[in-house]
Amino acid sequence: MLSNSVLKTAFGVLLSYLPSLASSRSIPISSRDVSTGALSKITPIKIETAQDSNNAYARATQLSDGSLLLGYAHFDGAARTIEVTRSNDGGKSFEPFGTIAHRDSNVDMDNTFLLEIGQTNPPTVLAAFRNHDKNDDGDYTWFRITVCISDDGGKNWEYASQAVDFSAESSRGMGVWEPFMRVGNDGKIQLTYSRELATDNQETFRTISENGKSWSTPVNLKVHKETETLRDGMQGIVKVHDAATEKEALVMVFETTSRGYHDFNIEYAVSYDDGATYGDRGVVYIPATGKQAGSPQIAAVGNNRLAVLFMTDESTTTQDWPNVAQVKSVISSEGLKDGKIEWSTTPQLIGDGDSHWPGLLRFDDKVMGMYDQDGVVEAKILNY
């Protein structure tokens, strides 16, 4: 486990983006929540965590030994802990398994993402997360994306590297958030993340590593034009084939502010060069005027179809974004065709109550959605 003194770091999404973990509001469903028939069955999964409450931002991966790991952040006063649970029964249940990192104070740690690398037995796993320092007044002083490594399938962890590391003074207080990792076609690890350029402008950056212990100089992928100010973030990426051209491609989904600052909706962009560049953007979902949709993740669900989970306040009676939200799903029945994707226009409800920061994983021809609801980690098998 990475201790407070060894980390010497901190994790954070802006405080305005932290969920209200202690809330117990019951949110009624409006008439907009109509089943599209996209999901034939939703099966809850039993999730046991080291702590029953104050948990957030669940992300999962499947390992080569068949097990599943699910990581999340736990909040306990000023302290922050990154924990991992494991399933050995094909995702039917999860039990506490290990602690990735812990810090006691002056810290913002969150946004865990897990990835197996190499071909080892037991599996070698990386965990990337935001890890930011604060002063006693709560102001950010240092920003990091920290990477830890486990060589025993996720049970024990140690520090590996800082993928991104700079002072708040050097960036005028602009931070980094939401790491996402994948293995590229060349076998190298690609880590993408959101970096603030201004309060109303955020871009997706990428850094590359051979083994998670050192990283290339980050590159701005320029998913939106330099002449635009858009707050792109919370990216998720899936590998697909373009049904029209048969080319291999990556589809990235992300929240953005194309309707105006602080008005979030979901868009996508496509890469045909293994994530080095992304072309024209398209719309995944736009909520009603005055409503928000953000924090998307994407998965391929078979037969060229794609599914996206996201959080939204479009059906909530209380308007307090992002603290009050539900998790919903939209699908594309035909997937990527000639660089374009058509999405269903009526989303299906996945997580009611105060549900936040969804993740999505396909494994063994199953699709698992996960999120935190009132500070409790929830997961469901989604049959599309």
C-alpha cells in the first residue's frame, strides 16, 4: 500500500464536482424515463466494500486469471483512500481485496482507473488516479496523476510513477483530472486525462509508457479547435470497427459545454490512428434546456452496438447538479459507420436516487455498469 508519506501527493476533481455522499433524497422519475427496449434485463450485483458509505467513482477491469477488480475512492473526513474489491465468480459478487493508497489530510484523491499490463502470473495491474495537494485553507498547491502497481493481481500495491506532476502556481491553479488507460496496438500504455486550460476551457491530453514507471511528455490531443472554449472531460474510450469502411477505430465519449459554459451534454469523437488524433465530433445526448448530462463511459455490447452510461439531472425534481443526479443509458444499434454514430434519443434509467460517476465494463460477453448511489458502490449486469 502506498502510504501518506510515500505518496506526498493529492487527488481531486474540483470540489464543486464531488457528490453529496451523505444525501438520502428519493428522486421521482418523470415521464421522460421511458424504456426503449434496449435493455432486456438488469441484474444487481452484490458489492461488499471495506466501508459501507462515503464511496465514489467506481471503475472495473477484468484480469487474465478471470477475476474482476473494482476500484473506488473512500472519503473519511479529511482522509482519502483508494480501495479495490475483487470478484472470483464472474461478476456475481465482489469482496474487499486491497488498498491502493491512503492519505490523511490536505489531499484530493479520486478518479481511480485500473488496467492489467503484460502477461504475468499472477497478473500485473496498474492503478492511475488523481492525487492533489491542498493547503490548510483548502486551496490546491500541487496537481498529479499518480500510478501505482500491483504484481499479485491487485492485492498489494506500491508506488510506480507520476504520469503528470506540476505545481498549482505554475498552472495558475488549473488542474488535471480523470485518467483513463488502455493498451495501444504497439503494446504501450496510453493514459489520457483532462487538463484545464482555463476555467471555461479543458482539453484531453495523452501520455505513453512502456511499463507504467516512466511516461512520455503529455500531448494535447486537441479534440476541440484551439479557437473554441469547451470544457471537454470525463473521457471514456472503446475500440471498434467502422462498419462501412472496416477500418479499426477508437470512439471517445466525453462531457462538454457546446451549449454554453456550465451546460453539460455528451459528445463523441473518432480516431483512426490508435488514439493519436481525433476527427470530427458528434452528439451522443443533449438533455432538455436547463438540464445537465455528463460523466459518460462507453462499451461495445456486441453486433456492432455501442452503449453509453452517463449521469443526468433531467428527471430530478431537485436541481443541484452534479450533487443530485441519476445514471442512464443510451445505445447505438448500428455503431460506427463512415465516422458517424446515431444514438437512441430516449435514455433508459439505470441508477435512481443520487447516482453518480458511472463506469462501464464488458467482460465474458457481459456488460457491467457501476456507479455510487448515496455513497454506496452499486453494480448491475446490463443485458442489451
